Amino acid sequence: MEKNNGVSMSVVRRLPRYYRFLESLLRQGTKRISSHELSDMLGLTASQIRQDFNCFGGFGQQGYGYNVEMLYQAISGILGLHSLQKTILIGAGNLGRAILSYTNFKSKGFELIGVFDNASKLIGHTVGSYDILHTDQLHSFCNKHHPTVAILCIPQVSAEQLAPDLIALGIKGFWNFSHFDFSRNFPDVAVENVHLSDHLMTLSYKVNHL
Amino acid sequence: MEKNNGVSMSVVRRLPRYYRFLESLLRQGTKRISSHELSDMLGLTASQIRQDFNCFGGFGQQGYGYNVEMLYQAISGILGLHSLQKTILIGAGNLGRAILSYTNFKSKGFELIGVFDNASKLIGHTVGSYDILHTDQLHSFCNKHHPTVAILCIPQVSAEQLAPDLIALGIKGFWNFSHFDFSRNFPDVAVENVHLSDHLMTLSYKVNHL
DNA sequence: TAGATTGTTAATCGATTAACAATC
DNA sequence: TAGATTGTTAATCGATTAACAATC
């Protein structure tokens, strides 16, 4: 499995879930929690939870457990939710607009600063509070505002065409909903792929093999 | 890792990707392909590809490789893309409508037969060619049309409330965009979770740890 | 036949789980 | 101090990779 600074992605992918559960504990006013209690809530082993946390240093206290507030803040920090990445959305079709209105970017470490599309009929329209700009304007926009992350809600071929330009313009992270595979040609950028159609086919497998 | 009929989910999750690549080979008119050629295209080892295929039986021929058309059809069959599952979409907000218009259900083993929401202002409106029905009508609708899969584009609490009813009404597969965790209380249904906000936080981690 | 490539077994690697000493 | 629970090492489990005999 791919790594990122020595911590395996298997561990990293569990962090958002820990974060969500800790958030809800915090709202309930729970002050402390043990790895065993967490394991009950999450359906993981206590051992795994302790191992996971210890990848990033000792957040607990023997005989006591973990302070919820402290652990929550620690994970928030590890996930980098404090520093907001300037982010552009490319592709203002159905999916792009849904992602835009559905996602609370600020609470997840991102700040949306621009929305782009290449369809003339969309240019000038707004989505949320954002004017949809033409992809022709990407160059000048990026040179002025320096976004670091792009959300790609565009077809594979468009992603393939845009990728080198975007990287040259300073984009270093992609939330990629297209089937374009960054890892082959651009191994050094951060990419999180969401392949919705692959998920759906996986569900088909599961339903057909119950 | 969870299993499903003896084949590990690690393997199953690679099948849609194989399927996509085989589809494109088919379009190009490629007749045969070796595990080594596939490994080049996909960025996997040839060994893994052969192991994966052999979970489902021998599709290849020594000294020759794999027949593209045959392998494509085999994987399509394994994924269950031939039999269409009657599917309902619950939650016709931004995300639900995007999923509806974005997804080619038929080619992925599903047939959308109904769209539901609990917001009065949406009832009677159409999305695509579907009338949005009130969730109050779920019972009568399911008893009449017998859907087997539900796509949940609703908040966690709504999912939690609806889950037992839906399962009682015959739903056995869920494409779950909510944070409700089926596995705790309903271990016997097929669930494919898509936690978009978790993906986004994972991207935040990656960007911050480049 | 010789060359190629699979199917399959064995070896390695990594992730999860168990165990327990450290310590609050 | 006694009880609880972590941090951490060791054992297990599963997934990936390597090797090679089978065979087209």
C-alpha cells in the first residue's frame, strides 16, 4: 500500500472516521474515552486504534485513556484541516455543482475560490456565489490567486488534457472524479480518486453474490 | 478484509478497473492481451492480474494470453452487470440529482425505477424523467414494484430511520452516501459506502504531507 | 519443436491482532 | 497501592510478488 511520510494509507484513511466520531463525542460532552470504548463504537479492535494513534505519537495516558478534545484537535492537525488550501472546481455540470453545494469545504481544509467550465452556455452563470469562468481563464486566474488544489468533475479526456497545465500552474492536489490516472505520469502530486461508476459496479457484485 | 463468497474485496474492487480497460481495448479492436501487457497499462504486477483472474477460473490460454472479448464478458458476468437490479433513489437534493443524471445505471447493472424525497416542495417535480415521490409512498411503491437496491443521498439520521423499513420492504443493496453505518445493525445487506467528506479530508492529509 | 504465457505454488511483504510490561 | 489502560513488541493473518512447471 502506498505510503505518505511513513504512515500507511490504511491508517490515514481511518483518521476522518475517528475525527467524525470524536466530533460527535465532543458534542455530547464526553471528556475522556478509552481505546476499548472507541472500538465498540467504531467496530474496530482496540489494538488497531491504539496502533493507529501511535503512528503520530502518544496522545493517551496509561490508566486513563484519551482526552476527547485533545485527540480531536490532534487528528484535525494531522489531517491539516487548519490550513485552508485554495481550491478551484473544474467542471460545473451536474456532478460539479452537487459537489460544490454539498461539500462544506472550510471544515475540511479547503477554501473554494473559483469555478471553471469549458461550455460557453455556462459561462457567466453563477453557481452558489461563484461566477462560472471559462477554462481559458485558468492561466491568468491561477497566476493571480495561486490555488493549490483542483477538483476535477470533468471527463477523462479533459482531465488528461488539463493535468499538465494545472500542475505547471501550481496545483499540487487533485480531487479526481474522472477516470484519468494521475499516478502514471504525475507521481508527485497528491490525488484522491473517487470513481463513482467503479463503486456502483462493486455494489452490483455484492448484491449479486449475497 | 471483508470477503464475499470466498473472493477478497481487494480483488473485487479491481474488477471494475479491469473492465474499463478491457472495454477500451475492445473499442480499439485489440483481440488478445497478456497479463504483462495489462500490467503495463494498469500499473499492477502481471502476477497480481493473473492471481485476480484465477479467483474466478482460468480465462487465459498458456502461450497466448487472454482473449479480450471473452475476458470482458467474463468480468461483466462476475460483476453481475447483465441482470438489472431495480433501484430507487432516496434524496433528490443536489447530490441525489447529480448522481441520477451523472450515472449510466443500465450499463452498471441497475435500473432506476423511482425517486423519493421527504421535502414537500420537491414532491411533484420531476428530475430527469422521474416524478419525485414522497417517502410516505415508499411502502406502497415497493410492494408494487419490488426494488432491490436503494441509493441513499440523505443525511445520516434519515438513513438511520429509513434503513429498517427499507430492508423490511425487500431492499438488499445500498449505495450509501450518508455516514450511517449499516454494518453494525444490518450485517447481511450489501452496502457500498461513499463518504465524500472522508475522501476530502484524506486529500487534505496528502496535500499537507507532500 | 521452441517460445511464450498461463495457472499455481512458494516466498515475501505489510497490516492487523494479541500480549504484556510500563505507568498513570 | 490496586486497577485501568496505554504504548509497544511479538505473533498472526492476509495480500502481493516471485518463481516455475504445465501447456498452448
